Amino acid sequence: MAESSPDARLVPPTLSDEPVQSRQELTPVGLARREEILRTATRLFATRGFHATRMNDIADAVHINKASLYYYFSSNSVLLYSIFWRSGRILESATRTDRDWSPSYGLGQCTNRIAQAVIADPHGAAVYFRESLYIGEYFTDEQLARVRRSESAVLQNICDLIGRGIESGEFRECDRYTVATAYLSTLLAAHRWLPVDGVEGAEASAVQVADLIVRGLSLGKRSGRAA
């Protein structure tokens, strides 16, 4: 998503961009099947929990045999990593802001974008939020390092935004790391509190949350895109 278009919808990465490689190049039909498997696994992980979901359960839900499932994903931990990789890419994009924007405007845009992502994929948000404490048990060192780098980048984006607000006098003095962590924790749990009765209601709730957070930080010098 171009940073100069703040109202544009987030475009999630696709599995064809993913660093986990299949055993051979997949056709468009194969990529579509892989997307279907990932969507189904995400739903099962969200509703049953990762530990309670076996590869057999996923194969049955997608109506393919287990051997075919292993062609696309070698284990349920690889499926979980795919969810985390995609979620991390979306959050990194959602928290990038234009330095020409005021910090309060930028924080509002970040909030709206993250809410859009949760609305678009509540099951993915639930898995990302709930399983993040335990991924060290499932991922390789390389996979874990990629996820932690992504998490650090997202946190740093918000810390930098809050820091710019403090330095400009727009935000009150605070521990930017603590506030950024609390902010992200609130939004990443949004799959539990955003209304489920439609996109408009969820987006309105996200706007209220963004306004509440900005008001809590603000010293009364709120402005628009230009600082």
C-alpha cells in the first residue's frame, strides 16, 4: 500500500510471496488450493486451538487426502508459520506512516488499518494473538527470528510515531515503549471486542478507539496530515 494514500485498503501479501517454498512451482490452481488450505487451517486453529488441530482434521475439512495436504504444507507448524508470516507483513505495512503526517493523524491511520486487517481476517488475528507466546516450541530458529524481527519492526514503528509526537510537543511525555506495547496489545485483541454485525460498526468502533488513544496522549495540539 502506498503511504501517500492513507485511505487505501490494505492489500495482504499472497502465499506466492511467502519464503516457505513448495516442493515444485505451483500453478495458479495449486496456489488457490494452498490459499484454501491456509484459510481452513486458520479457522480451525482459531476455533479449536493449534494443539487440538491435527493434519487429518485439516485434510478432512478441505476434502483432500492427507498425502495431498503434505504436498502443500509439510506440517501444522509450517501452516502456523505461514499465518504468522502473513500477519507480520500486514502489520508492518499497517504501521508505516508518512513523516509529513502529524503523529496524531498517523496514529489514527495505523489504528484504522489494523482494524481493517482484523475485520478482514478475524481468525488470523485470533491465532496471531493467542499463539504468539508459544511459537518458540513450533518454529525453527530461522522462522522464529523472522517473526521476532517483524514484531520488533511493528513495535518500533509505533514507538517512533509516539516519539515524534513527544518531541514536537503534540503528545505528553510518556514511556513510548510501554504505550506502544499497550496500544498494539489492545488492537491485536480486537478480534474479541470489534462488533461482528458488519464492517461499518467495526470501523466506527476502531475510530472511537483511535480517538481515545490519541486524546490520552495529546496535549491539545492535534492537527491533520501536515505536522
